[in-house]
Amino acid sequence: MNILIMTYSVCDFFCGGGGFSEGFRQAGMNVIFSLDSWKLATETHDINHSNHKCLHMNILDIKTTTQIDELIPDTEIIVGSPPCIAFSNSNKSGKADKTLGIKLINQYLKIILYKMTKKNSKLKYWILENVPGSINYIKNEYTAKELGLDENLPNLEIPIRDILIASDYGAPQGRKRAILGNYILPVKTHEKNQVKINIIQNELGPPINNSKIEFIDPLFKNIKLNKSELTDHFYNTDIPSDMWKKAKRLKTDHGYMGKMEFPDSTNRLCRTIMATESYSTREAIIFKKENSEDEYRGPTIREISSLMGFPIDYQFKGSHNNKHKQIGNAVCVQLSKALADSIIDNDKIDRKTIETRYNQDKIDNLNN
């Protein structure tokens, strides 16, 4: 693997399995710190980002500025994606308790304000990603005192607040996200040239009876794997008839919510991938089983990983359900990379190509 010369360093908070980190890595930046409270997600992050060990910690346990200095390095960029379940419309129809979600966001903003105002600060850019519903609970400006810092510090302003769609930047998913901070708004690259599900499926091929020998990443053309190296794709994902029949009824007969496709067409963008894996709901992603008229299957972990924009050499720790949760919680890699690219272009940073990264050590492969 090439040794990369990277100009800007990055901290990634609430990193999960590493979608934000991967986008900035693909752009040629150096992610030197990450933090998450879910141990399994930190293990996934460590497999794929070996230049540092992800800190397994609840961000709310960082109480003082001394702890911030001791635990968190100074970087030019801070990114973070606080858990969004409280702000999601799918959680109690958007009426879930927001208390913890707001605490997590405020703690993140506290660290940003401290890093931004400390002596000899390096911080140039910071980004907060969340579901669109969160934007109504994040203020335009915060005083240092309300964030738990010295009241003599200046206020933290949030100058940019956008709703961005991941498919506009090359992700195969029409995932809408609130993006806030002082970043550079990226230029849309795929607004009229969307990456559809069939582009992913044509390259990966079917999970069963797959005769392909070599796989070229449909999103990152420099990544090539042979069949023995492609993980989490060659296994049975058939859905029992009672489950898909319930999903079909909910999708096609639900007058109030409107009809949905059954099964999912592949000549379109993927719908938003949920963190919870289910195949008997309206939100379920269900494909027609290859060479069958009346059988259906769910996507493999490798398929939803690619549909979220991860490279095909990216590895996930845990069971099928836990891998699904990590992927569904992630930031789309292409959206993350677009945000990184906009900073690189604005600041005229040298750009280096990322070589293929492949590591089968300590992975949990679902194949066979």
C-alpha cells in the first residue's frame, strides 16, 4: 500500500462503522481520531482504518476541557454524526423524546467551540450530519455558557445549514441528510447521472450460483477483488413467505401512505437503508429472487454496503443484524467524500490516490 502524504487531519465523532471516515480517507485526508460508544462499531472502524485505534467511549463522559485536551488531538477538521433515532420521523411518528439527542449534539458542539477558540487552534472546518428532522432542534447560535464552557468565550455560530441528498454526489441511495457547520458546500456531480441499484447488482452478481471470478468495485474502479476475497455476499437471503406477503400487503394496499413497489425495482435509486433489518414492513428492501417467479430475497450485507457507498473491500464485524445496523447508521461515503473534496478544492490541498485496502484478518465473513 502506498504511504500517503495528507495535508489535513480529521477527528470523527460518533464514527460508527466509519462512513464519514471512509469518505475523508478516499479524498486523501488523514483521519487520526475517532470515537464511538458501540464497541462492535469501533472494532469495524479499526479493521478499516488501521492508522489509529478508535476510542470506545461515551462522548458525554468527557466532562472537562482538560479531558478534551488529553483525549482528542488538534486537527484541521472535525466531523460528527450524532445518533439520529430521536429525530427520525420513523420513531413514534417523529414525537420521540429528544432529550438525549440534544445532549449529544450539544456535547459535540462544546468540543468544537473549545477546539476552535483554544490558543494556537488548528481547527478550520467542522461538520455535523443528521436526519433532516434534527435541524429544527439545532439553534443558529450557542453561547459558551450554555455549552458548559467559560462564559467569556465567544458564541458558536452555525453559518451553514443544508439538506443534501447523497445520490447527488454518486451514492446509489436517495438519502436526505441535514448538514450543518462551516464547511464548503459541495458541487453536485450526479444530479442527472444517478447510480442505480442495478449498477451495483450487475457487478456483484447474484448471491447464489455466482459464476464471476473477478469483481470490480462499481463505485471505486481502482478496487478489484477475486471471488475468494469478496466477503458477505455469497449466502442465502431468502425471505419466508409469511414475511414477504405481509410486506407486500403493507406496500401495495396502504391507501393512506400511498402504494410502494413490490418487489423493489432495480432500475432506480435505492430507498433509504434503515438501521433495523426487517422484511415484513413497508420500509423493507425486497428483491425478486433470481430465476424464480414467486420467491423473494433480502439484500446481502455486501449489497447494502455498496448501496450505502462503501468500497467492496470494506469489512464489518458482528452478526448479520449488527452489520446491517452499522451500515444503516452510517454516513454515505460519497456524500462524505464530496464534503472533503470541496474543502480540498477550496484550500488547494494536494490530492493523492488511495490504493486498494484489503484485510481479511479478524473479520466475520457471512459467506457460505
